[in-house]
Amino acid sequence: MPVRKNKESKDRFDFKPIGLAIKRERMARGLSREALAEICDISDGYIKSIENTGKNPGFQLFWQLVTMFDISVDEYFYKDREPHTSSKLRNILGLIREVGNDDIYLVESIAKELTHRNRKNDKDGGKGGKDDEGDDT
């Protein structure tokens, strides 16, 4: 017979960070709590408890919310691991979608500069790429 853990167990999953991510994404899209509740066919109070107190929703609602807001959950499930690159890229792409066309050129320039630095750093044997920055030592 499986052992059942106490609700107060320290091994219980803390949903609050995901709830806060849902709230952040909902607000970034200009969606009210009431509108989201209507879409999900639940009460706005239930949405509030998910967002603010970390109430664990059922799996179907959980899936609906994280897919609706394109939230990658691996960083919440596997806290001790480095998030997968694909998750990081998905998060970055979500942020880029929010910026205007002029800002996209800035993002592109930054990415090119970082790529250039990394390539130079690799060629220099990982010395950190600190040329011409005035280190007199």
C-alpha cells in the first residue's frame, strides 16, 4: 500500500511561482482576471487563488493556463537543474514578440555582439575577452 504524505509535507509541490508566472503573463496581455475566468469556465476567485496563493489547479486547468500563456514549466519542476536551452529561447522569444520593430534591431545587434564575443573568447582560449578595457595589472 502506498504511503500517503501529509498535506504539510515539505515535499509538497509549491505552485506559487507558477501562479505568479500565470498572473504576470495574464497582465502582460491585458487580460483581466474575470475574462480569464470566463475563458476557463471557472470563478475569478479561483484564478485569484491560483495566482496569489499558489492553489494547485487540476491538471486540465493547469495545462490550459500554461499553454495559453506559453509558460515553460520545466524550470519550476526541476529547480536544481539548469533550464533547457529551448525553454530559455522560448522565454526570450516571448519577450521579443512584445517589443516594437525598432527595438528588434537593437535585440539583433546585441545578439550579434554576444555571438562575436563568444567566438572571440573561444579563439582566445577562454581568457574572458577583456581587451582594451583599461586593466593595468
